[in-house]
Amino acid sequence: MSSDGVWRAVVRTAVAPLLAEPRASAPQVSQRLAGHLVEVFETEGEWQHVRGADRYEGWVHTGYLTRAPGGAARQSRGARRLSLGCHTRTPGGGHRALPLGAYLSPDETVLAGDAVPETELHTRFPRTAAAIARTAQEFFEGASYQWGGVTPWGADCSGFVQTVFWLHGVELPRDAWQQAEAAAESRRALASLQAGELAFFSDRDDLKITHVGLGVGGGRMAHMAIGRGGFSVERTADERDPYVRKLRERFRFVRRVLEAAS
């Protein structure tokens, strides 16, 4: 194990698994996507201990990374394009698929799907509750549940919430319990959940938050749930549904995000 000071790297593959330990069989705790910058502060063999922009840490294999030019402290903004889910041609003539949230290389050509210039993100993804609710349903409908995932290729509950809000310029921590602490208090009941609000749940004896869902209007909640196999929109007042009844039993509180992040 070595530590030669902090240096910076860029993810060069579509998705780089962020693992709990420096071994391929370790649990995935999150993901880093193409074009995103990470800080490397420890090396163990071919594994790098990294920290992303959300301050979340984990181990990434060297094969997923390339050293940032000049050890850049941050990425330049304005000229980059963000994938909304696209298939591209690389300068060498190869093809690759990029998930929502990955950055294209400057010389990649979009063959299918869509990408948006970073300068237009605020227009495409305005910072409003209604727009956030639309994004959640537009991009994640049909997504499968994947522990540690952050894209429509597979996501967990907090990865889904973090990505949706990030697209709209709202930075949230990675885990559900961290998101609960970062948001503003609300006395709203689950059945009256509004668009853009977050509902938090726990299935632990100590009541530590273990699940989060996003209000999409009309008392409905979108979330990534392993019990549903992936993305689902629940009618939170529907006591006839056994799954919703279980959610209601585990409900802890609602939190407001937009006011807290303003």
C-alpha cells in the first residue's frame, strides 16, 4: 500500500464500479461514469482508493482510469457534452454506449440517443419540482434495481435520487441516510407527498434510514425498489397494495430538498 499524495484521474470507461475493498469480488458501493474526475489518495497494487465530487469514497481498478492532464484540480466547464443515454463513435472508429450522466470525449460522434452541451443543462433540466419529477419518470422508467448503481442501466434508491437531482443542479450525498440529513424538515405525511420531496424509510431496529423515494405529484412516489425489481411509482395512500402497506409501516418522514439546497 502506498500514498504518494493526492493526484487526479478521469474515468475512461462508460461505468467504473466503486468497490468497498481493493478486490474484484468486493461489494459495489457506487459507480463513477465516463469523463468524471476522481481524486486518488491511496494505491494498493492495481487498485486506487478514490473520492468523487460527492465526497464518496471507494476502490477503483486502475484499468478504469487515466491520469488527468496536468493533475487538473477540476474539470473545465462549457465545452463538454453530457450523455442522456447514447451510442457513439470514437475517433478510432470504435463504438460505445454511454449511460445517462456520463461525459462524452470531445471528438466522439453521437450515432443514436442524445447528449446535451453542459452549457444547456440548466435549460434542459430546470431546478423546479415539476421538472425533477418528470426527469425521474422519463429517464428511469423500466430501470432494474442494482445495489450501488446510479444510472438507468441499474440503480439503487439513493443512486437514483442523487442522479436525478444532480441533473437539475442540486448536489446531494450518495446514501439515503446522508440525503435525509442534508434535506430540510417537513411535517408532511406520506400520503400527501408532493413533487420534488423525498420520503425516507427504515427497516432497522435502530431506525437508521435505509430507503428513499421521490415525490412525483398527487401523493405518488417514484423509487428504485428491490421488492419491485427496479423502478416503480407507488400511490402512497393505497392501503390495498401489500407492498405499499409495508412501505407505510417503514415510513419515517418527508424532507424538502429544493429549499434546503437553495
